Amino acid sequence: MICNRHRAISILFGYDPALLDYLFTSSRQGLARPASTLVREAALIGQAAPVQVAVALDFWDGGRRSRLADVTRLLDAHRYDCFIAALEYYVAAGAGACRCHRCSQRRPKTQKTVAKRVALLPGTPSFEEDTNVRA
Ligand SMILES: [Zn+2]
């Protein structure tokens, strides 16, 4: 089964093999290097590359590295179109709940992390508070 996260990243990169080779190992099963190194050294590829890599890593692990301001400021028209297409695919395909072998294995940890983050956001009602509002 094709990984939806991987597909979203391919769309984001405009299927550029150089960027895909930069991000992933040759087997495409994992990241070529630590995420922080990938973002930092992407500047050597070009001005837009760190932004593209940060967004790709967010698709990959939900790490919240990318900033929308950087996306709109630093991506040219073609790369921005790819970003929008990737985002549309990610949402439509439910890539956050990808059922490929790799994503299925790591899902419990990812869901726990996301749930914890949402719970920490200011103004996030707890389940009990939500129930009270409806009562
Ligand atoms: Zn997957």
C-alpha cells in the first residue's frame, strides 16, 4: 500500500527526485538524516527548500516546524501551487490516518502526542466542560 504521507510529500515537492532523495533514505522508508539537520542544510539546495522540507516533515511526523508566513513569502507560484495541492491531498486522503504498514505501526504514539498538544492549547474545553455547555 502506498503511504499517503509519502504521496503528499511527493506532491509538495512537485515529484522532484532531488528533493525526495534529499529527504528520504534510498529505500524511501525513513528520513535520510535527523529532521533538524534536514531543515538546516536544505538552505544549500535553494531559498525555498528549507520551507518545503519543513512542510514535508510536518506531513511526515506532525512536528509543527513550518510557518504559513514562510510558505507565502518564500515559495514561488509553482511551489505554492504544489503546496496547496499537497495540502488538499493530505486532507482528502486522510493522510493523518494513513493505513500503510509503517503509519499503522507508529499511530498510537502520534495520536497520543496530538491529543496531548490539543489538550494543552489555551481555551480548549475539556470533555466535561463541553458536556456542560450542551446540557
Ligand atoms: Zn503511511
